[in-house]
Amino acid sequence: MTVVLERSDVARSEAATLVVQAGAGDQGAWSRLVDHYARLVWAVTRSFRLSDSDAADVSQMVWLRLLEHINRVDPERVGAWLVVTTRRECLRVLAFRKRVLLTYEATAFEEVPGDQPELDADLLAGERADDVRRALESLPDRWQQLLGMLMADPPAPYAEISATIGIPIGSIGPIRGRCLEKLRLLLAS
């Protein structure tokens, strides 16, 4: 047991030394560091069952992240940092893959039934806008003015809202919350 712990400590110490040297610009230390942890990074990427190209992309991104942050990484914990970073990159790739739909034909989406807006979509949007306007008009004038300033493009700064309406800056957020809750209640009824 003691021999195993000593070997582990020695390996960790050597890796920490490589991190420090690589952070100082030693290309040889960087290469040895990559060689030392490459299998670990690859094993983590493969545990996510990524394709070979995605796993290679993740691996490259992890090494780029290490290079960017090498002076901020705890040299003694570089292995753990690499595992966490690799997992995060794998999850990022998987999330991106869920959003992308690959197709072989350029015309594949031309006949998708849900592609066109509903015939009455404009009518429904107009009715909804009228409902919102009526609900806003039923609010007190100060609330209407507050929401108008907050919903402007770009929104007015809190200092300007405070000076114009005459309410403390710290009260703007809570009043806004009460206004929106009242609007939700009015629109729900």
C-alpha cells in the first residue's frame, strides 16, 4: 500500500513540475505533460460515447483550455482539472449535437408542415397585444410609466427612472415585480 501511494505521489509531483515548467514556456515540458495525460483525456471523451471526430475535437479543446489557464491551474491537481474540463467540453458537444439536424438534401425542409405560420397567427397576436394594452392601462400611472421605461429599447437606467418617477433606486426591482405579477393576474382572468 505504501509503495502504491509513493508512486502516485511521485507521479503527481512530476506532473506538477511539468505544469510549472510548461507555464514558464518550456515546450518540452508541455509535450511531456500532454503525453502524460493524453490517455486520461481520451478515456473521458470516449466514456461519453462521442464519435472519433467529436472526441478528437474535445481533446484539442481541453488542451487549448489548459494552455489558456495553465498559470491558474493548481499544478498538484492538474489531472482532476483535466477530467472536469473534459467532461464539460463533452457535455457542450452533446448539447450542440441535440440542436443540429443533419440532412442530405437541401430541399428537405421545404415541405415541412409546421414551417408556415398558422393562418390566424396574426389575428391571435393582435388580440393578445390588445389584451396586454388593456391590462397595462388598468395599472396605476406610475406603474405604467415604470414598465414603459424598463421595456424601452434600450431600457432606461435605474437612476433616470428614479429621477423621473420619484421612487428610490432600490424600490424599482420590487415594484417591477409587483407590476408584472398584477399583469399576469389581469391577463389570466
